[in-house]
Amino acid sequence: MPAIAAAAGVSKEMLYASWGSKPGVVQALLLQALRGDEDAPALEQSDAVEAIRSARTARTALELYGELLAKIEPQLAPLLRLLREGAAGDERLAQLLERNREDRLAAMGRFAEHLAARGALATGLTVDRARDVLWTLNSSELFELLVEGRGWSPADYGRWVAALMAAALLDGAGAPDGA
């Protein structure tokens, strides 16, 4: 907390008064990364997610989702990496990390249900399996590997993830090309 306070140019006491603890600060930063603006609605109530829900085709919905990931992950991935590293030595951070994973899994379950309700899932693909595929492919770890580790642009990453999701989830989508 002293290092965070110094970097932010505020007192340690102000950090504790505003967010209560290290997990409180991390949670606030995660919400900021997901929303983009403190006053913006929760991600699932955002215009971007509404555009995904109302997309004309499932493929278009996945393409829009890939674009959204490309916008969010540059801010979100470093915070989740920090959280993963901190969770090893701090039970409160470990609980926050687990809650983040559970929330992401639940959100991907809702996305899979949306695709299923559209009749878009590949024949024989269950909602649970679609949820797991979405959850895995939207992980910050994948972003880190390709963008931070291999030098892909966030836009290339978003397009590739969307194509891979389509190939894995939709009938007749075909395998995606590389970035």
C-alpha cells in the first residue's frame, strides 16, 4: 500500500479510507479496467455488450466480442497478473481472484446461453461446454501469451479469438487463420 500511495501521490491513509484494503484497491482497478470510466454502467449493461446481444448473426456477435476483448485486455491483463501473483501470499487476494474467475465463468455461461437461444451452437455442443470454451478463450493469460509474449496487436488478438470462438462453437464456422 505504501508503494501504491506513493505512485498515486496520495497518503497511505487516504488509500485505506477510500478502498479499505489491498483487495479493495485491486477490485476498484479491475472495475475501472472493465468499465473504462468510473461512471460507466457495469460491463453487462454497456452499449458494447448490448451490441453483441443484438447482433444480427452469432458470428457478428463473436466478432464484436473479440473487439471488446481487444479494448479491455490491455488494461485488465496486467491487473489480473498482479492479482494472480499476489494471491499466492495473501488469502484476501486469493479470494478476490477466485471470485473474478467465478464471475467470468458465470458471464460466459450467460453468453453461451444467448448463443444457444439463437440456435447458433454447433450440433451436439452443450451450453456448459460452450461456456467453458468461451471462458478459456477470453482469459487474460491467452492475451498475455500472444500480445505481451509474441507481439501481436490487441486488434489481431481480438480478431483471432473471435474466429477461434466461432470455429469452436458454431456449425460450419471453419478453422480460423492466424493473425
